[in-house]
Amino acid sequence: MRDILLEVAAAARSVSRRAAEGGEEVAVTVRRTYPASVEDVWNALTDPERLGRWFAPVSGDLRAGGTFQVEGNAGGEIRRCEPPSRLTVTWGGEVSVVDVRLTGDAGGTTFSLEHTVPLEIAGSGAGGLYVGPGWDAAVLGLAGFLAGEVVDDPVAWENAPEMQHYHERSIDAWVEVVAASGTATAEEVAVATEVARAQFTPDLVAGPTEPSAG
């Protein structure tokens, strides 16, 4: 496991509320820059064989207008597929949308993932705590894969004790982002934090821990 604090800090996070068709929506965004070409990152995101090695097995009609299913997770429709820069899909429902954009420069490729849902579903910006830590794990998994690290079972890896310590720090980071965004009350943040800890760190004892950074 890499240095937990450095890996958490490598991703930039944001939560916002904004106008949308029919009302408001909550947008959760995570960004990270990888020392890899846009083409390589795009291929890791869209090639089923490579995707299954760092994220999860994915099946379906993998083209614009087709549908997909992530094994043990959400499915949806592929709304936009513009190689090698943009992929937009629904995630578990028509109004839950994940939009991924890749931007390349001399420093590598910036990966930006935005997950939006209507405010009535998210409840508030604190809803970002229900999905943000999971996307953090995906961003970390992609970093390892692009660096040549091998994971036998990405799902088991995400739930391993070392990763639960990573989730613990990730949740702390999302709490700070949500609180700073002004999109949720302190009570809403507290409730969502407890839900996130139960979901992403079920085996950790209550209270702060100090995992190994190595």
C-alpha cells in the first residue's frame, strides 16, 4: 500500500449545488493527474479486459447508446463516448450521471470525474459522502494500474484492511470539502459521515486510527 496521506492528497475534490432541469442537482467531482498519455488512460477506462484488472468486470453493449453492468455494482446507459476525451454514463438510474473527461498535456493526463444526482435524491451536499470515497478508491486503483501494479481481485482489494484505512482518510477529506462548500448543515454532514464510515470502513473500530504509511 502506498503512503495513505500522499494518495489522499493526490486527488482534488469538490461538491456543489447548482441549477438543473426541473430543479437543483448536487455535483461531486474528483480529479487526479496521471503520468500517462491520454490514449493509455482512455484505454484503461474503456477496454473491458483492462478495466476488469483495476475496477471490476464490466459487461454489456459497450458503445454510445448501449448499456453496461458492473459486476456487483451499478449498471446504466452509455450516453456519450468521445475517444479519447469524454465518457458519460448513467449510474444505477437515469438521473444519476457520471461524466468523465480526460485532458492531456506535457505533465500527463488529468482525469476528472463528475457524479451528479438531483437534490431530492442527494438530500444536500452531504450526499457526496455516499459516493465520493468510492470514487476515490477507483482513482487510486487506476493510479496503481497505470503504474504497473497488479491486483488479483479489485473488489477484494478495495475492502481489504489497508484500503479501509485509506477510506477512513478519504472520508475525512470529503467531510472537509462538504463542510467548506456550504451545501449541507452540520447535522446533515454528521449523519452522512456515519453512513459513509459504516459502508466503507466496516471493520475499523470507532475512533481515530494511525495506519502504517508504507
